[in-house]
Amino acid sequence: MAIEITRQSLARAQPEETAAYKESLPGVLSGFPATDKSVSRARFWHATPRWTRRNFSSRATELSGGTAIIVSVPKSGRTWLRTFVCAYFCKRFGLEFTLRPERYCQPSIPRLIFSHDLFEHRTKGDLWDRLRGKYLVPRRELSRATIILLARDPRDCFVSLYLQLTRRDPNAPAELRQKSVSDMLRDRRFGIRAILGTMNDWIDEFSGRDNFTLVRYEALRASPAEHFRDLLALLGEPTPDMTMFQEALEFSRFENMQKLEAAGAFDSKILHPGDVRDPESFKVRRGKVGGYREYLSAEDQAFAASALAKLDARFGY
């Protein structure tokens, strides 16, 4: 399976344990060849304050009990992935589509935990939230459940996040909403370097685990049927009903999701446009690979490319 190829390549490429941040790396749904570059230990060392992953908040319950934990930087394509998986299992058991299938209390439908984990820990909430670890997946859950790290080119993630903060999210701080894309690109909390740092910390934390898989958004876009089949296998559905599988693929096409979002057909506040007249304010916006080039100047693209050199080579970007 495509997933297995990535998991093995990550294990072979794992460096010595030199990171101060002691959290592991994910398995991969790749589509990218394993890197054959010779990379020094220093390349994988990330100077991150030593800390312990704990969640003492009431939200820890929401982040527990899943069959799989899907971790990602915002705007990595998780809504698309979530829509496909929910569509498949709802069709599989003859249920009306929902992004919250747990409401049916159907034990055969895997419970999925979606989290931005470290990224939200560092960018959302106040000091008290961070002290309690409010946005962190509890350590025991990472040892128990399947971990799926959904990765996307950080430049595309950044542009989509910028548009969300400035065009879609009414709760974003005013100072962020007023930033230019160039200023936001260099922002300490929401810029490209913050995204890269989070991705590097995740791969350092998860890579040595047998329950970890890395899924690349670009691979899903290039061959959705192949990689979504592999994803279902990870979730305990190794031989999906192909009629329902194809229906779920069609349902989760970007064009269909945009129509449903515009019509308010989703039963979740996460899939409502900021302004139906503004295509850039939609949650399901474009999903284009390499679309960042249309938003970043030549100078900003050079800055982002320089920053990208610090991304762990195991991501394959």
C-alpha cells in the first residue's frame, strides 16, 4: 500500500534523538519518493523549549477515545478528508450525511479526532489555556490510537490561513486582519516559520512510532481513489464497498463541497462561508496545489523558499 511505503521510508530516515522537543513523527500517505539526501544531524535539530505534553483541561475528553487522531496545520485539507470519510461511512450504514457521525452512536463507524494540536497550542487561547494544555492531544491517546499527520506544502497552507484570518474569521484580532500578506508571511505566530516549526516538531515526536502515518495532501489530490482506499484501510475498512466508495469520492469533490457550503447544507458551523459573495471567504476555497504563487510576490516567494529549506526532509517538499 502507498501508506506503508511512506511509513517505512520515515523509519529508515529517522535521525538520532537530538531534539530538545521530545515528541514524535507521523506515518505517511505519501506519493512522494523517499529522500535519498544525506542530511546532517543538525538539520533535524530544532531548538524548542523543553516541555511535557499534558492536557489538564476539560477539553481533553473531546480529544480522547478516537480510533484515529488526524493532526494537521490549519488549511492542510482536513475538511476534504473529513467529508470523504464521513460520506463513506454514512453511506455504508445507510445514514444521512453528517460531519459528526458519532451522533448516531454506531459502533462500526470509527471515531476520528481532528486536531491542530501544537499549532493551536501556540497560537490560540491565553496563557492559562497553554498551561493546561487545552489544545493538545493527551499523550496517552497518541500511544493508543492511530496517528495520521496530514501535511501540505507550507506555502499553500500559509496563503489559505492568511485568507481565512483576513477574509473569513470575524473573531481574528484586528491587527491580524489588517496585515498584508507580506507582513503575515513573516509574522512570528502565524507566518511561514511558525508553520514549519510545528511540522518539524510533530515529525520529531511521531516518526519512531509504529502507529504513525504521514499523509500528503498533494498525493491525495493527484490520486484520491488510491490514497483514500489506503486511508480507509487504516481506519479498519480494508475492502470498501466500491459503489459507496465512488459515491463518497464524488460527494467530496471540491466543486460539490463549495455548492453545499454556499447553500448552508452542512450541519457544522465550520462549513459556512464568511460572505457568500466572496469566493475567498469560503472554507472550501480552491484546494489548488502550488496556488501560493498567485498571492505571493517574487520577493515573498524567495523568502518562503528560504524558510522551507528548514523543513524536515522527510516531508518530501
